[in-house]
Amino acid sequence: MMIEHKYILEPYKGMKSRYRCPAPNCGKDKTFSLYIDTETGEHIHHTVGKCNRESNCGNHYTPRKYFQDNNISFDKAEPISLKPRPFIHQRKTFSFIPIELFKASLKGHETNHFVQFLINLFGVKVASQLVSRYFIASSKHWNGSTVFWQIDKQGKVRTGKIMLYSPTTGKRIKEPFSHINWVHSILKQHEFELKQCLFGEHLLIDKTKPVAIVESEKTAVIASVYLPQFIWVAVGSLTNLNAEKCTVLMGRTVTLFPDLNGFDKWSSKANELSHIAKFTISNLLENKANEIERKQGFDLADYLIKLDYNDFIVHQSIEF
């Protein structure tokens, strides 16, 4: 009896069974074969497959690697005897924030605590540029609160994280409770299908610069002033650096800037995600931090704001 594999490249059934390669350095249409689960006939993920432009692209993301990246159990040896169901392509859908709501949030900056902090730090001109670049918005959920919108490369708004900061210190307000909420949660749309993306993903349409990843949205915004040679994006937390969010970085050069105490975890992640992009990790904070800063869990923004950004840009006195 012939042993069939559980996961195979989708058999050729004309050009409708071939797709656009997700690698940014390729992007050719009708060149990408997707892996399917032969028991269900469904695609595993829109990035799991092989480009037939082997010499010019070479993108081949296997089911095994995808499952490893996402901590999914993979039974590598189990043969199947069931006849595969007919393959039916089902595109998974997800929801977006209404554009009217997004546009309405792009005002009220005079009462936005985080924007006021940026003005105190950089002046009105630079702060305005940051507001425009990252679409920094305001919310009435808490007086003075900020919305960090997650906008994908197609310009669609996936969701927004609402946070409250001190206008003087720039620190997040954590008392008497942690001031974090989500726009999609406040909307109370029970059928809302959330799929997050990188904060700042919309900036990746610029392919001339390398990418820098940090944990927090605040840090990405501030670091973009000090180190404009990078496109700065954020994953939202230490544990949110994963293959699904990073697929959009296919073929890019990426530097990770973890918060203190996150270096080891992100070093491991850099290896796990090496099939997507060229990842390196900065040890800047590990080398510069003292014990007090380690206990406080300093991030890159905490280090940078101690420096005058004008002098910093002139001298570029930083080591990666």
C-alpha cells in the first residue's frame, strides 16, 4: 500500500491553484504552491508553501517549520489511509475597524497625554510628524488616553490599543489599575474576527530601510526620532514576537531591540524566525544598563530619552 503524507503541496489544477508568493523580494503572482492538509483539503496557512522560482526566490516554508514556530504539535510519521476530500479553497476572513471611527479619533491631541509628552520631549514640529507618521489618535475612554492603531500594509485598520500615559513622565498609568483596553473590545461586536498586525506595519511599504522591532508602541515612536535609519515597528509585548506577525517581513533585514530581561527570549526567537528574514539582536541595553535599570525593566525609549536627540543624530553615538 502506498503511504500518503498528511501534508502535501496542493496538486496543480490550473492557475487557480497557484498563488502570489508572500516573499517581499519576490511577490510574483501564480508562482506559489500552498501546502494542504489531505484529511481536510484546507490550506495550512497562506505563507506555508513553496515558490516555483527556485533560483530567483527559493521561498519554501514547510508545515513542520510553521508548526514549530507556532508551538503546534506535528505528527511527522503518521500515514493516512483515508481518501483525501476534494480540495476547496476557503479564504479565512477577519474584521477591520470602521474607517469613520478611525478618522474621528485623529483629533483632540491637545488633551492627549502621550502627545503632550512628545511635545515636551521633541517640540511641536517633531511631535506633529510622529502623530502623522504613526496615526497617533485620542480616545474618550479615559481622559487623555491614546490609541495606537494597528494598520496593515494594505492600509486596513485591524484594531487599536488604548493606553493612558502621564503627560510629564511618559510612563504608563498603572494605578489603581492597568489602563489598557482595545477598540475592538469596546465596540462589543460579537462577530468581530480579530487578526492583529505589527504596530507601524503600514510603514513597511518603504523597502529602502532595514526594520527595527521593539516591544512597546511608545518605544517605536520615540526610537524613530533618534534612529531614523530604521523603520520602527512594535509587537506589543515580549511574547508577541511570532511568525504570524513577522510574515510581512519576509526577506527583510531586521534588528530586534528587546527590553531588559527579554534578551535571551528574543535571541531564541531570532533563530526560530530566521526562515522569514535576516534577524539580528541588539545588545545595547544589556551592555549599558546598571542594576537599578535592570530591576526597573528598562526599554530602549528609557535609555534614549536621557539623551538630547539633536546631539544624538549628529554624532550617532550608539552601538548595536
